[in-house]
Amino acid sequence: MVLSLDYEIFGNGTGDVRQHMTEPTERMARACEKYKMPLTVFFEAEEYLAFGREREKLVSALGYDPADEVRAQAVDLAKRGHDLQLHVHPEWVGATFEQDRWRLRPEKRTVDSLFETVAETSEYIRTRKAVIDGLWEEAGSTRRVTAFRAGAFCAQPSGKLLPALAANGIAIDSSVVKKMTRHDGQVDLDFMAAPAGRRHWLVSMDVAREDPDGSVMEIPIDSRMGRRIQQLTPRRMLAKFSGNVPMEKQREMVSQLGMGRSPVSIARFLMRPFPIKLDFHNMSARQMLHWVRNAPPAPAGDMDVIMLIGHSKEHRDDANFEAFLAGVAGDRSLEVVSLSDVAERWKKLRVES
């Protein structure tokens, strides 16, 4: 299994780098090290570049340099054996910090929306990959970026993104949540066609459609179909609506849900089928252990990879996270690896076949 962490502040630009990124990530990394497990950190390159561009304003407003702090932490994590991979929210392209708040481009939610051609998209991915590769180099490692995750899972359309990943030697995408759909005027994604019962599949033009001749492997975030009402757990509510989350972001999340106000519309919303992600910040240790121990076996010939997800900004419960790691460590049938490890194993399997 892979413990993947989206390393970022909130999608609308709110949040504090220390409170929502560096401090919770350090606590999680120490817990992983206690059990000799790597954490795979999806480093938000576009956000990081914005921190660097607006360094003067941010230091004046915050009293510290966010770009320097996340860079230093990423390098330190790489030195300690953790994994760094590429994560991008395109709405941060050209973002500015004005009057103590970020101004983003909400109309730009996908990499494909940024450019007209595959060549331009490939160059964009090259430069963002180089940011993370530079962190690996600074850590004294020969590892390089081998995986990508789209911000907010917005990897469709993929007609420019996937060829750009392949052109830059990025072998893995991990943006799909099976059966997830979203159509709200800003985002249009539909993962209903993703292969059922598969841990991973090859893709070339659409992350949710298998292409045996594809050169990028899609490893979806593990999920189970349920209903919206199953998400109304105390742990998830605290992760989304506690004092740790800026009020502006809480209001935005409620608005995006489109639940309505009448009892009938609320009931319909809560009973709507919905994929529940294996998220180690929204589930109890017992739930997560039950989930991974009882996962259906991988098809013959497939690597048996289960992708878990978390977000640095949602990490609150150190004890629950460590209890999960302790349970995994005590189960010989389970192993935590990095995405770099997965890419190496896949490369070896392809050569052997």
C-alpha cells in the first residue's frame, strides 16, 4: 500500500503554511519513521512557485517565508527516506497575493485548460517536474519524479496531460476515484468508465479509460461505493468543519455541495450514491485496517497496490494515525511502499515481460 499525502493549503488560497502543511506533515513523517514506513508527499509545485513569486508580500504579512519553509521541509523529508511526487492545481498559475489574500484563477482547474497544444503542455509539466527534481537533487538523491496527481482529482480531459506526462518520463498518474463524477460549471469530470475490480491500468488519452498500449499507469485512490450520509461521521466533520478550517473555506464547501435547503432535497442528497475514499484523516484506524485487510485480491499478474490518501491540512489526530500504522506494522500481509518503489517495480516487470 501507498500512504499518499497531498501537501498544500486550501484550494481557494486560504490557510497557513505552518498550521496546515509543515507542522502536521512533520508529525505524520515522524510517526511513519517510527514504523519504518515511507510517506509519499504530493508536493504542490504551482502553489510553491506562487509562494516564491510573492515572497516579499508574504514575509511582510506572515512574518516568515512560506516558500523557504516548504522547500526546507521537502528536502529534509527526502533525506529521511520519504517520497516526493508532483501535484498541481492549475488555478495557482499566475496567482497573486493582494490585500493579505490570494487571487487565483478558478476557471483554470485542469492542466488541459492551460494550453492549446500537447507541446506546450509537455513543456509546462517539464518545468513543474524540474521543481521537485531539484528538491531531490538538493537532498543528495538520484531519485526523480515518477508520479503525478491532479489537483482536486481534475485530470479530465486528459488528451494533453497524459502525453505530457509520458513525454517527461512520469510513469504513474494517481488522480482517479472510481465512480466519482462532478459537473458544476467549473469542473467536468466523470470516472464512471474506470475499470472495475482493477488496482491499476494503462492509459493514453483518458485517465479513466484503459488502453493496453498506454505508457502511463493509472493507480486510483482506493474507494468503496456508499452514500453521502455515510460521510457524516464525527471524524470527517471535524476534518472539514473544525476551527482548523478557515470559515471562508467552510462556506465554499457547503455551497459546492449543492444540497439545497428543503427536507426533501437534503434527504435526496444524503442518499445519493457516492464513492468513499480510503482517507486516513477521515476514517478511524479500525475502519482503515478492516478496509485494507479485506480488500479484494488483485487480478492475476497485477501488482497489488492500494492507494490511500490524506491531506496535510486535514491532519488533526496523531493518535489515530499512529494506531493505524501500528496495526499495519503488526500485519505481515501488509507492506507500505513509496510510489517511487512502485514505479521501479513496474519498470522491472515490464522489462521481464
